[in-house]
Amino acid sequence: MSTTQVSGSQPRATSARARLLPDGSDDWWRGAAIYQVYPRSFADGDGDGTGDLAGVRARLPYLAGLGIDAIWFTPWYPSPLADGGYDVADYRAIDPVFGDLASAEELIATALGHGIRTIIDIVPNHVSDQHAWFQAAVAAGPNSPERQRFWFRDGRGPDESLPPTDWTSEFGGGTWTRITDADGRPEQWYLHLFSSAQPDLNWAHPDVQREHEDVLGFWLDRGVAGIRIDSAALLAKDPRLPEVTESPEPGTHPYIDRDELQEIYRAWRRVAETYGPDRALIGEIWLPDVERFTRYLRPDVLHTAFNFDFMSAPWDADRLRSSITRTLSAHDRVGAPATWVLSNHDVTRPVTRYGRDKTGFSFDTKRFGTPTDLALGTRRARAAALLAMALPGAYYLYQGDELGLPEAENIPVEQLQDPMYARSRGIDPGRDGCRVPLPWSGDEPPYGFSPEPVDTWLPQPDQWGALTVAAQSTDPASMLSLHRMALLIRRNHPDLGDGPMRWLPSDPGVIAFGRGADFASLTNVTDHPVDLPAHLQVWLASQPLEGGQLPSDATVWLRLRS
């Protein structure tokens, strides 16, 4: 964001209202395979050890060959990097570390030339404390119009030394920071649900609403196909700022899932629809209540949202099956497509997570020194990938999971950068372990990530030589080869992607379902091989069959006898 309204005032990469790809897929987002790029860690084009847009552009043939339909970029805007780029200083520019606006426009256009759409991240709940609006608010003083765009409040107690509430930050610790005036005297407090470098915006203020709608238009004008909305359920706050009760009823929380959000996103939907039906709004919405969740997916609100229930589920047949059932039932009620994702830039990688005693994911349980069986985790990650790709809806793949990268858990603590580590006082290892730069080729760091032998912004493990793209490309049994083949089948099989499914009879420890007349997916979550149903062909298996049976911790795709 910036203080100047400039949407449409700079050259456009594409015609604003033109269909982005001539494939007729206005609702491409319903069944797409979407690849998440964390720009700092995907590929380095200029040799400084940090990924950039030139690096992504050079690797577009790899992504096209992988078989994905769209790229979702985590924030590429100017940022002090207090939270990995989610502290944005200017929404209409590119951080110089990554390139510039012209390079972003070129990347969007070049990707379209490869048949790949672009999704960008918008972070509407907060901005950086270096953002022009916040700097002006601090300088303007109490009760100024500039402060009304944020949540500045006086403190509690006789000297106002206590924060306005006792809310807990998403990163641990408090949610209020007190500023000082030019003479060093303590002054008002400001709200930040995340780090103190990320002041929350006041979404009841018309400036905030207008500015974000303008930012949407700015990027849609440049050929962006989708907007991923970070922390989408947190924007609106109860102006009374009440304390959080122990078990708030759905819809009563002072800053989560408030009813005002529905109209905010209806306004966003109206902006997107002026560009045609092939532009999508995708919400990051963590809500346990299914009814409240589906309200965001009604036809006039968001197009789709992330499915964190499935991602967080343990490797357990009953839990996975119930998550699939709940997800599809909830989405069917509003005619929205489901999404399936196994990890992202915040979550422990599947190869590591599935090899642990507790295979589900929770931020509360992340700790140093948690043992894992990487061989077992890899088996399960391969099986989980095929399971997720066969389900109805869109599939999201986080960079590096197609290589089977484990979580990098031996980063020296002095090199950790995630605020989760610092704010937990060293208890939580943070999210850096899934953000380590990708290995492309060679036997030692930087593994082709950079064109020069430099130290990458986070250190790469010494044992990743066998996991590089180059090493796996020539191995038909590799994780990369499995993903390439699965995505190829998924793209070309008429019954995969969006559409119906049906459960098939199976052992309780087997997740079995059919798509169309003759496609079946079976995932064996038991500890023993299981028989396969009568079939004409094995499309793909995550592990070799054993005497015609599906081994433990494996998934197979079959062509059935119709």
C-alpha cells in the first residue's frame, strides 16, 4: 500500500479485462494444481544468496514441465522482513532484493506464455511499522486522523502503563506496544495481532477499505489471476476491545471471524468480477466451525479457501476420511470447490511430520529435538501426495515437497530469523526449517540455487545432494518423478480435478474412492498389505506393489473395470 491512489496509472502488463489464457477456463481455480513459491528460497538469479524474480523466471520451464497450472507467490513487496515479508511497507512495489515492478510484470507475462497463471499474496490485517501510514500516525499524535487508520489506544492503570487488553499474539506474548513521543515520554499503545513490527489496520475506516480495493485493481491490471488473502478471518475487530473469553461462541470473538468481514469481501468480489470470471479470491481462513467457514465461500464472497483441517490431520485413516467427508460436505452446501494442501511456508514439511510419533500438525507442539523416521515419513509423504491429488478440487504444492525435502532442523540458532523463535523465548524452533533455499544441482551448497558459490540467506544441509532437481530428474523412482507423473495424469484424466467422487468399499484402514466411471484411488494406512479391487490397469503407485497387493503406507491409482 501507499498513501497515493495510483491504480491504473502505470503501464499494464495485460489488458485489464481480457481473459488471461485462451483455454476457456474461467473457473480454472476449481481444479487447478497450484505451486507455492517462497521467493527468497526458490531460485537466485543474481548470485547474492537470496532468491529473486529473475531466478523464478529462469525456472519457469521446470514448473511448466512439472505440470502446474498456477504459481502462488508469498509477499514480494518492500519489507523490513520482520516476518518473512508479511510485514509490507508498500503494496505497489517489489522489494529490490527480488527485482522491481517491471520484472514482476515480465514474470507474470512470461508465466502466462507457459500456460501458468499467477496468484499473489495480499496481507490486509496489518502493514509494516515502516509503512508510510504508520509512520505518519506515530508522528501525528493522539486523536489525529492518521491514527484512526490503526488501533491506537490509551493504556490501563493510573499511569496507563498496562496494555489496553490482555490479548495474546499469534506469535506469543502480548498484542500491544507502547510508543514514546519525540521527547521520550511514554504515549499511546497500538495493536498488533502478530509482531510489534506489524501494526493492525482499522477495517472500520473507509480509507483502509478503499486503499485495499485499489491495490486489488493495481495487480489485477497487471495480469494477476488470483489473490490469496492472508489471515483473512482477523481483519475486523470489536471496537469495544473486550477480553477474549475462555470458549467464545462462533461469531462472538473480538477479532476472529466477525460478521463485518462478509461485506468487506463482497466488496473485493465486486472488484474482481469487473475483470471477468477468471480472477479468483482465495482466503487463508483457520476456523474450526464448518458453518462459519462456509459463509466465506458463498457465491458473492470468496471463490475458495485453504483447507487446514486436512493439512493438520494425522496419518490415520479415520481422521483423514472424516476430514475429507467434512470438507466435501461443507463445500457442496455453497457450491465451492475444496482445496487440498499438505504443507506451506508455515508448516513442518510432510517428510518430517509423517515420520514422527504424532503425525498431525499443530503450532503448539513444535519443539526442538523431536525425533523422526525420514524413511517412514517419505513413504507416507508419497502416499499422501497421491491421495491429495486425486481428491475433488484444487491441489496446492509447496515448493520443495515435490523433491521430498525434509525439514531443515539443524540451522544454528544464531541464524534463525523467524519471529516465532524469538517470541517463544527459544522454545518454538520457528518456521525457518521449511524455508531453506531449494537444491537444484550439484553435490554441495548452494546446490545450483545461486550462480555463484555464496552463502544462502538460510544455510542448506550438507546432505541434500541426492535430493536436487538434477539428481531426481534421472531417477524414475524419485519423489520428483512421482509428482511429474501424477500431475500429468491429473491434468489429462477427465475425471480428476474438480468434480464428484464416491467412496468405495474397503478395509477400515484403507481410504478408497472413485472418480468418474473407472478411476479409483486407494491409500493403505494399515501396517500390512491389502488386496486391490478388480482393475484393468495400474495408473501409478507411490510404492511398488507386493505380489499384486498394496503395501502399507502407500497409494495406488487404478483404472477399474467399468
